[in-house]
Amino acid sequence: MITLDPTSPVELASAFDAEHRALAIHKTDTERLICRKYSNLVHRTPAEYVLAFARELLFTHGHRWQAYELIAAHKAAFQSLRVDELEELGQGINSWWAVDSFARTLSGPAWRDGLVSDELIIKWAHSPDLWWRRAALVSTVAFNNRSQGGKGDVPRTLAICRLLVADHEDMVVKALSWALRELVYFDPQAVKDFIQEHEHVLAGRVKREVGSKLRTGLKNPRRKGV
């Protein structure tokens, strides 16, 4: 039984890490059980404590998605996020899974909820680092994913897509396809017009996958999945 010392996020992060390393089987379900346990432990602590705890998990122990989910589950901690905190927590995103965890869990919802401005995401879209450019696109998903509270935002989504329409880095191309496919649920005509307008510069993958989504509702009908 852990006794929470609100002055010791370092010790709490060490306890989390020890439980994580002791798992007989490492998979998302078993790891998420630990996240829920610690979310319950800190749910009444101040936002500053939770952010310090999350930083320890991320930067000392390398538990990236777990740190993000703990913040997202703590209302005050999540609502305290601003530009500096987000960019600090995004340090080291260098793979598709790290970017998508960051953008789906933190930056996209923070942008959707008005905690950060359009200018931040536009800055990322102009980044020389392909992973931050991907983060800009994946952040748009929060506006358009209905299962996570998205209500659709055509102007913001297409503004970021337009900035990266000619970017042919593979991870950026895949994120652009994803962003447009999510928007299909809310405004298929706007997506169709976008594809037609930029057909001469869009990567073939984007035209193929988004076109399939528009026609059939599926990313790839042969694989029967989106």
C-alpha cells in the first residue's frame, strides 16, 4: 500500500516504475491498470504535483504515454497546460507512436479546448523536425474524432493540412491522410474540394486513402478497416 506524500513526486514516480518493471507481461492493458491506480492516488492533489509526477515518469523513467494519460485524467493538471508545458512534455517525440500519444492525448485536446492557440500548431507545422510537423496534423484529430468528443472543425483542420499539403515525408503523408479522413465524417464535400484543389501536389497515398474513405467509408476496402 502506497502512502502518498504530496511533497514527493520523485518517490511516487519511482514506485510507479518499480511496479511497471515487475509486471510479468508488458502489454497496454496491464500497464494501463497501473496508470489507473496512480491516477486514483493523485486525483485530489494539485495540478503542480501531477505535472511534477508526470515529468519524473517521462524524463527520468521513460514512461511517455503513461505520463500523458495521467495528466489527461487529472482535470486541473490538464487545464493548466499552456505552450511551455506542452512543448516541454513533447520533448523527445521521435517516432510515430510517441507523436501520436502526445498529440492525441495532450496537444490536440488542449488545442480543441482553447488552452493553446492556433499559432502554436501552425508553428509546429513549419518545424524543420518532421515529428513536430506530424504532431501538428495529428492534433487536428481531436476536433473531428466523435468518440473523443470532437464536434468537427473544418477551418482549423484544413488550415493545417494546407500548410503540409506538399510535404512528402512518409510520416507526415500518413498523418495528412489521417487528418483528412477524420474530417470526412463532418464535411465530406470540404474534403473532396481540398483533394481536387491540391491534387497536383498531394502524395499518392493521401489521394488513394482519402478517396477510398469518401467513396466507401473505408481507408482500404480490401483490408476492411479505416
